[in-house]
Amino acid sequence: MPDARSSILASLRASRDAHPVETVASDFTVLREKRWEPAERLERVKRMMEAVHTEFVDATEQDWPAVVQAVLREAGAKTLLYAPATDAGARLESGWAEGGPELVRYDRPVDEFKEEMFTGIDAGITQTLGAIADTGSLVLWPGADEPRLLSLVPHIHIALLKADALYDTFWQVMTENRWAEGMPTNALLISGPSKTADIEQTLAYGVHGPKRLIVVVIH
Amino acid sequence: MAHAEIDFGKASRAALKDPQLRANFRRAMDGLMSKRAAQFADSAEWHAMRALGASVRLRALSKLPELLEKLEETCTRNGITVHWASTTDEANAIVLEIMLRVNAKLAVKGKSMVSEEMHLNAFLEKHGIEALEADLGEYIVQLDQEMPSHIIMPAIHKNTKQIAQLFREKIKEAEYTEDVAQLTDLARRVLRKKFMNADVGISGVNAAVAETGTLCLVENEGNGRMVTTVPPVHIALMGLEKVVEKLEDVPPVLSLLTRSATAQPITTYVNMITTPRKHGEKDGPREIHLVILDNGRSKIYADEELRHTLRCIRCGACMNHCPVYTRVGGHAYQAPYPGPIGKILIPQIEGLGTRGAMPHACTMCNACVEICPVQIPIANLMNRLREEAVHPGPAVKDAGAQASKAEALVWKGWAATFSSPTAYRMATTVLSAVGNAAPASLPLLKEWTSVRVKPRFAGRTLHDLARDRGIPDA
């Protein structure tokens, strides 16, 4: 059997060399110039994300674990999956008052507790790298310390957002932070709770991922 | 292998008689068009963005062989296994081989149009492997053993009542409800069990970045993240044109895609996958495979004009704006890609023998050309394929298959008449005198009059009338 790889590449190369494709320079000005005043960014993030059912609560560096606890109590959540290896995880443990929802550590491979994660967890909490004003999106780089499924499987996703970690556009985030020099296992933008409009164009939230996304803005 | 010609005409006539179907499409397409227009209300921004989008796609096509090699190199370095497939049969065989090696019984799928090209579900089923669609719309059409009728909204042809009935019939624990939230929740419960137990996750690719070896996926539901994160093995399927050169090319492409497709500034999730689970990481697949599929694309690339078909980012906006698609719906095309993009892509992949009718299912209204976010000259390509269909040549599979001696003769006569003043004068004089006496059932004329009123010739020719007004003959 002829090798698919070499025959595909040879064919493409011959075609392209016979008739080169005319190109025009890529002008990124339209993205470079998309800017908001720093004060406007958070307002815009909120407005865009609230339009797709994201909820926002305010907190401070000191009181956010208590704020999270209050939010979860109100939501009736009994369990919170968290990443103990992160700074936020450590703060959560030390600031967690008695009688709050049970803290469940995500400190082992998912393969060891898949069923529990899918059936026994109400909420998950993650940090974020910031938010994007243009589209109203949270930026997450999950990894070894903060696993990917924390923001996907639990019915409620609590995301911590530092009020000064705000960007204008997705393009700005990746170019200013030089993402191209080293991409993580998984990079995510999250712009709301899971949703679908596949049944007669009617919006419904919580189809596969979280039903609620609650952003805790840390001032 | 010879196949019978696929009868678009018959299928579209049947679709036109279904008032429910027409109402479902009309309602959905009207909503999508107005919402998309609101997304691009700033005309200067729209023009700058689509010029940028087109430039990114053209640059990728101009370096296509190098970028695919680079993608293979970066992916391999990242730990992703890259496979190449010339045909859908080869791609299916690659997927099956991976499945058998890991002893897979259940695969969960995110939306992938390439997998529709491959008829992957049926293929895996034949080999005893369940392939379950997890995108809600795809899940609905799979339950009803149908094909998607739209590349972005697969179940757009059904209304809530029809879906409610389908769920009651096909899902054991279902109680009848027309409440969309409850129907969605039912699918959530059924599919979450499947995500948890699946051996393999299969996804498409919206853009693959050569620079970093990153696979980008956009979606709203979370099923795409589920299938690429929960099962131990992830297989990503991409058409070879899906590569972009740089990571910074991704934001404009995805922005144009989501705004054009569903009028969202961005989808709920943008999922960028670069490596399998690394040492110390607690979730994510341990293996990622990328299957790069040709299936006729390298032949499309060979033609200087037709290769612009490969700019497409699969937003589906051309469908939403197509007066033909809106009236006949997606199923009439009997193809994974319906609407304008389907009408230029499918005949090139499958050949003009079976698909010669598709480029004719177009009114040349240019609506798709105006809204295409990467400026594909769809109408020009449609016209080119109409010509290819009647002139044998090397550019397109089965070119010339639709050639008709009668039609060629008519055009020859037409050309002769219009290039000779004497012949033209004679013809118009005769037609204005006795043309109206020709019966509607005359061969050739019948093709027109079977669905339209017979045109009436005026009693006097235009030249005659002009002379009356004192305009001299040239």
C-alpha cells in the first residue's frame, strides 16, 4: 500500500509549486486596537457573562473562603471538590469554617474515583489566570496541581477571579504572555455555564458541564 | 465504482411539501440571520476581521504541505500520535485499529463533520463498537437514525414536540415532556454515564496550530471537553485543510467562526489541547491520536480556483443565509455538508457523476458570498462546477458526466443566432409572429413549463419598437 503521508504531501507540494497561492499580509490591527479602559473591563466581563447566566459575587483576599462557603450553603451544595496543591486550595483549607460543605481533595488520578466524581460531587472550585473583556471569558490553565475536570464535572463551578487580572482580547492574552513559547497540556476559555440550543433553538443551561458558573471576584 | 446519481430534485420536491419542516427551518434561519447581523453591526470591524480571517486561511493554504509537516513534528514532540489517511476507508481503519488495541467497547463522540464524511458510527457498529454522539443535536439525530441537517445545529429540522416524542420512544427512563430544560436534563443523565464509562473519546478539530501542535475545539455544551478529557484515549479527526500557521491566528478564526455560526461573541468553551496527560497530572487522556484526512482535498488543492473551497472554517453561515437551503432543509442534499458549502465541496469530493445536480441548486443570489467570514467566492466556484459538469477535464472527478448533446446543440444555436445579425433578425421575427403558438409540452420547453408559466413573446421585437421611437439601426 502506498504510504498515505508521502503521497498526500507530494501531491500538495506539486500542486502548490505549480500554482502558488496568492496571499495578503495578516493585519492584526483590528484586534490590537480593541481596548477598554481598565475600569470598564470588569463591568464588561460581568455584563457579557451575565448575559449567558454566569453569576458574580464580590469578595476580598481575606474573606473569599467564607464567601464561597456562603454561596455553596445557599445553593444547597454538600460537597466541594478542590485542588489542595494550589495556593487557593491551602487558603480554602485554613479558612474553611466548621459545618460548611464537605471539602473533597482532588489529589489522586481521576481513574481512582471517577464514579464518585460524577455522582457524588456538587461543586468544584478553580483559580483563573484572568478574564477577557472582549468576549467575557475566563482564562484557565489547568494542570498537575489543578486538574481539568474540576471545572467540568461538578454541577456548580466556582471560579476565583482577581479583579486586576483583566485583559482586552483573547489575542492580547496569548501574545502578551507569549503562549506560543510553551503551551500547557490544556488551555481553556470558559464563558458561562454549559449550554445548548439544540432543541428548537431554545437555550437550556447545564447540558453536560456545570449547570451554574459562579465567579468570585477578589478585590 | 459506479453509483446512481443522487436525486436532489426529487428529495427537494418532497421537502417542499412538508409544511412542518419548512416552518422549522424558516423560523431558525430568520433568527440566526438577524442575530448574526447584530454580531457584526460594526461594519468597519467586520471588514477588517474578515480580511484578517481570509489572510490567515490563505497563508495556511499557501504553505499547506510545510504546515502539515510542521504540525506532525510539533504534535509528535508533544506526545500526540499523528496518522495520515488518503481515504475515509483508511481513516476508519486507523480508528478501528486504535480501538481494538485498547479493547474499546464504547466510544463517545464530540461533534465532528469529518466523522460524518467517514460514516464512522456505522463502521464501528459493524465491528461491534458502540459510537455514541454526545452533542445534544447529534444525539437526537442518532436516536432517530438520521443524518444531521445542519453542520452546526444537527437537529434543526425537528421541533420540540418531535424531540419529546423521540425521547419517549427511545430512552427507557423517559417520561413525556415538552419542557426543553427537562429534555436537556434527561440527555445529561443518560450521557454522563456514558462519558464515565467510555473507553475512547472522538472529536473533530476546529483549528490545528502548526507552530505549537495544539488542537483547538469550540463548543457550548461541555461534551467536547468531556470526550477529550474523561476517556483514557482521545482520537481527533481533521480534514487536512484545518491547519493554521501560528497560535495567534487562532483568535480571529474562532471569533469569526462563533459569531458567524451561532451569533455568539465566543462559545462557552474554547478548548486547546497540546499534550496527553503528563506525569503527575490527574486527568486527561493518556493517549491522543490525530488523524489527518485527505478524502479528495489534495485534488481540490490542485486547482488554482477550486482550492479556495479549502478556506472554509465550517461556520455554516452560508446555509443560514441560503434561500434554497432554508426552503428544502438539510436532508434534501443527502450529504454531510448541505447548503452552499456542500454544493461546492461535495461534488468535488464525491464527483460530478453522482453529485452533478448540487451546483445547480443555487439561485446565484450571492447572499452566502456576502456573509462568508473568510471571503470564499462561493458563487464563482458554483459556476465553475456547472461548467466542469458538462466539459470533460482533469480538474474534478467525473467532469463532463452531465454533458448533454441536446443542451450543447441549443447553446451552439444560441451562439450562432446571436453572432449573426441576419440570423438574429430572422429568429426574432419568426418567434414574435408564431412563437406563442408553440405548445408548452414541446421537448426542452417542457422542462421549464412543468413548474413555471410559459413565457409570452411580445408581438413586436425590441428593434421594431426602438425604430418607432426614431432610434436608428447601428
